[in-house]
Amino acid sequence: MATTSDVASLASAVGGDVVEVKTIVPPGTDPEAFEPRVSDLLTLSDADLIVRVGLGYDLWIDKLIIQLHRPEFQAGGRRSVDASTGVPVLEVRGRNPVTEDGHAHGLGNPHYWLDPANADAVTAIIAEGIIGLIPAARDTIVANRNRFLATLHERIVAWMQQLAPYRGTALVAYHNSWPYFARRSHLNLIGFIETKEGVAPSVAHLSSLIAVMRQSGARAILQEAYEPKNLSEMLSARTGVPLVVLAPTVGSVPEARDYLTLMDFNVGALARTLATASQ
């Protein structure tokens, strides 16, 4: 059982026919705004292994685990995989999102899957979790992972070539989902429209952001597929900077059917927008 479609896709790539992967957060739903349902408790009760994003992103699953009385599913348990293990985390903070503001970025920025190079570490920890439950499947799991990584590494080269002409380009994003993607692509995120999740930005913040966009020569506004567009469209109209809708998760747009097509879509959409903006 995977909490989100992103770690589900990577678990499927590693597990292949050895596993049946189900996802709790429905595709196209904002995982940071997700509230578990009673039906999720029943679904989770059939799981043999739980794969979570970690870093406070899917803390809601702990509520379900407590109700199940399954300590082996708790973080650190033998049937729990934290996919963030081994990932170099950005924006690390020493606060507990459970006891403070509840914001899903409380332990660091959790959108690490949007750097495709991080899939190496993520698939390694998932493979370890599956092999721990099914030792006889080790060779199959290792072969699946190696095959996936070979394809991934070829695609990373192609993705970086697509974005190479725009190295250092200034970008603005609606939500702070894109620092891993920007770092890998050598792009410069200069600001965010949403300063705190679910809270409308102030007029002063938007005015300041417009000034920064003009000063830095921003060339695109990154808009998550399931976030409201009104503020991004307003900034685009005021500055002339084009808005590009990207897919923050697998399934958030029809083209992002799995992990590889998620990255295909985002790189292609951004490259096309930047090419147009540079003309």
C-alpha cells in the first residue's frame, strides 16, 4: 500500500509482478490537502507493506495505523518503508509538524520525487522493504530495479538536454513544490505565490513578487495542476510572464500515467514554454 501515486509508481517499477500496489490518495488529488476516509481504513487493513513519502507529507496515515493496532506499520516498523530515507532533503527544519502548524513541509521539503535522480535512493529502500518480506524474490526485484534505473538514467540525460538552453532561468511557482526539480535542471526559483498552504497571499506579498519577477526577468510561472489558477493568471497578466501547468504527482494530468511520463510531461511543457518566452 502506497500513500501516494508517486511512490506507488516507483514501487510498481521495482516490484513488478511480485507485488500488487494500491494507492490511498486518489490520482489527481492534492496529497497535502488529503483527509483519510473510513474506507481507507479497510483498504489499509489488507496491506502487507506500507510505502510512505515521509517528511511529514503523509502524516495522516498514522491516524489510520493507530486505529488498526498494527505497530509494524508505524514509522520504523518492519512493514513500513519511508521512501525519503537516503534522499538529500532540501529546506530541512527542526520542528514537528504534528505539534506545530501542521504544514506538510515541517520536516523539510517533501517533493523530492520531482528530482528524477532521487528515484535511485527511493527505489533502493522500496526494494529492500519488499525483499525483507519476500526473500525468495530478491533476484527478480533487483533485476526490475536495475532495468528501471537503466531507462531512467537514459531519460535523465535527455531531460537535462531539453532544459540545458535555459540554465539559470528565473521562475516563479504557485506552491513550493519545485526546488528539487529546479536544482536538478539548474533553474532559479525566485519566489512563490502561496506563502503558506491553503492561506491566500497578501496584496503586499503579491506586489513584492511582481517587482522581483520584473527585476529578475522571470520567464515562467509554474502552476500545479490541482491548485487554483486565479492568482497565477493575474500575475501573468500583470507581468507578461507565461503560465505553465505542470504535474506535481503521477495522475494529476492524464499524460502523467507513471513516474517516467510524469517527468516527460513536466520537462516537455516547461521547455516549450521557455522556448516561446525567449522568442
